Amino acid sequence: QVQLMESGGGLVQAGGSLRLSCAASGDIRSINAMGWYRQAPGKQRELVATITSGSTNYADSVKGRFTISRDNAKNTVYLQMNSLKPEDTADYYCNVMNRFGVTFWGQGTQVTVSS
């Protein structure tokens, strides 16, 4: 089992920045990929960014504005969000997948971008 604790959400004006953090605990040795998803009101949850030991992947809508990074020593994944837009408003969820293909989710952190 892996437990995830997110932090860093909040209210920000358009054009501003936020950094989300997700600390993993439990069976962290089994973690393969880590990532962030988001879900806006009335919409499906969507991929924002993922990171493995060798690569990163971003949704087209956030490329050039968001950066995902991982600190293995702290078992933490970050999402630096710059040039935020009102359409980035959503609940953001941390996600990890272990080497068995099992996924774990955080509880979510709310990001609100005002225009």
C-alpha cells in the first residue's frame, strides 16, 4: 500500500503560480510512475502530467506552463504551475502506480484561478 498526502493548493489570480506537493509513504520501493490529474466541476478527471525514472509527459493544455518533478530522497512529487488560467481551476489529485500496475490516489487539493 502507498499513502499520498497532497498540499499546496489555493486561490490565485490568473497569471500567477502555485506549487503542489505530494508526499508518498508506505511501500514506496514499489513506486514506478508518479503523476498529477485534475477534475473540474462537471468534467471527467484528466491527466495533467506524469513522471517516471526516465521521462515526463504533459497534457497539451499545460505544456510550457507546468513542470513536474520528483525528489526520490523525499518520496515527493511536485507540480510547479505557472501562468495559471481560470480553466486550470480544478481539484488536483496525486497518483502513483507501482510495479504491479496498481494505482493509488491522494485525497485531492483544490486549485482556484480567478480572472
